[in-house]
Amino acid sequence: MENKIEISDLKVNYGDKPALNGISFNIVQNEILGIIGPAQSGKTTLLKVINRTLEFTHGVTIQGSVKLDGVDISTIGDVYGLRKRIGMVLPLPVGLPLSIYDNVAFAPRTSGIRIKAELDEIVERCLKQAALWDEVKDRLNSLGTRLSGGQQQRLTIARALSHQPEILCLDEFSIAVDPITTMRIEEVLKTLKNEMTILLVTNLVQQAKRLADRTAFMLNGDLIEIDDTEVMFSDNPKQQSTFDYINGDFG
């Protein structure tokens, strides 16, 4: 299977504090990669390096390489263009102070799309992909910030999808979402992987088990183990710490 992202000896420090300790692995095209591990393992840092949002943080040093389709992302001059290719959904929804429609249409408009019929199609498609269309189609002109927490999270996903990203990074998307909505979003993600590669950081071990094709276990800035999810969640993972974390002995 074709590699979408290749990570080689990636090291990140916040000042003198290490966050990633030289990790190396590949991410495959059109897979859902679950990334699990306790707090302070480096999971979110990894996503921010891939999305190139971390480099604007004061005092951060990044070494090693991350390649997207064989190209080192640090050599890509158009950072905003890169972020269109690599969408990010944060743990808590951040809605723009705009209507539901304009939240989703914002990025396409910025890219130069002005024809209303095109924007209408994009908004409907993305809201359907985010399992939100049926709930909001009759009030698209209402403020997005007035939606419930779970609806705002799905609106954030719809906004990320409006870029038509090649990669979707999800960082604890279900923190502010009720269990029923979480399951709906999970069903959406299973469909979306046919169109893009999905990186899923989650503290919910069973969520990784349900969704991920492969799972990576991180601990204290190290990549302890990465394998097919079925193998990882068997009774015999390669590392004892992986077994202990999956079975709730720490975390």
C-alpha cells in the first residue's frame, strides 16, 4: 500500500522539555490510523507538526523530517495551501461567528469560489458528510455558535471538509460530544476514509479499536508500537506497556 506520510527521526522540544524523542513510521494512503496513549505522550504534538501549526509556537524546535507524498513538508513554501491538504479538527469546537452556511462556505470563498450554486453544493455535501445536514438544512442562516456542542463539533468537521483535504487530523473530537453523536461521526469517518487519510488521536481505547485500520501507541514522546488494530488489541501485543495501557492498567 502507498505511503501518504513518511516520518523519520522526528524530535520536538518545547524549550528544554522533549515532546517527541525521534519517532519514525509511515502512514498509509486511505487508512484510519488511531493514535493512543496517556496525556503528555506527544500525540497532539505529532498532529501539529504534520499540519505545520506547531512551528509558530515560541521556543519549539523540530528536527527530523515529515514527508507528504515524498516531499518534505518543511520545504513547502505555501503553508496555507498545505493546511488545505491537511485538515485539523481540535478537541473543542471553534465556530466562526458566522451563519452555519458561511462557516462551511468561508474556505471555498477564500479560494475564489463565488458562484452561489457551487457554494450551495459544497455546503450541502460537507454538512451531509459531517452528519449534520438533516438537523440544520432549514436554518442555514442561523449562527453556528448557537448550535449544541455536538452540532458545533460536526460543523467544525464540515468546515475542515470544505477544503477537500487529502488528510484529516482529528484530535479528541469526541470530548465535547455525546455518545450517540460520537457514534454517528464514527460512521461518517468510516465512509470518508475512501476519500482521504484520517489520523485519529483518541483517549478512548475502544474508539481506536472500532475505527482504526492500524493503531499507534505512544508513551512519553516515544512510539512504543504500531500495528494492525486487530493485532494490537489481541491478547499478545509486542510490548507489555501496550498491553497494560489497552487493558486500563495505567493512563
